[in-house]
Amino acid sequence: MHTVTKKIGMNSAGVLVGQDIRVRRNLRDMSFLYFSVLASVGIVAVIVFAFLWSRLMVVNIGYGISKANAERAALIEQNKRLRIEFMKLKSPERIEKIASGELGLVHPGSGQIITVK
């Protein structure tokens, strides 16, 4: 039970001058109960919303990480293929074959080489 303290100053007979008396709150007044329940429901709703929002963010970030890992794996595989292709394209045998076959180049003769000092 909740009580409220008031100071009452009565001048008659000096009995109640400056004395504290307690007035009981009307038990049929349910406004405090309604306010308490409403505040509790509001707090619980905010907590549930914050929890669900954080879980949603965790799931979204997890999907983002999975997507980034898949892209990384694809780029690593593409890098391997490109390195193999690069090694094939720069091989001396291939370059000599293109030079002699398609371009008509030949090794220089002994009279064609001039040494510069």
C-alpha cells in the first residue's frame, strides 16, 4: 500500500500545526497500474526490437561474408588460370615458333653479327 505525506497547518487548537499526516492513496485509482503496465510493455517492445534488429544484422553480415568468400575463391581460381596462360604465352619455344613461322625471322649468320666496343 502506498501512502503520501502532507504537511497540514491548522490554527484551531494548535493540534495539527506543522505536523505530518499520511493520506492513503485511493486503491480504486488504477492510473498508476496502467502507467506501469504501459511503461513495461514499451520497454519490453524496445528490447525485443533491438534484439531482433541485431540478429537480422548478424544474418545479413553473415550472408555478405559468404558472398565475399565465394568471390575471393573465384578470383583466386581466375588468378591461377591467368598465371598458367601467362607462363604458356611467354615460353621461349612458343616465341621462337611464332618468330620463325609467322614472322619469317631466322637466326643471324656469322657475318651479320657486329660487335660494338
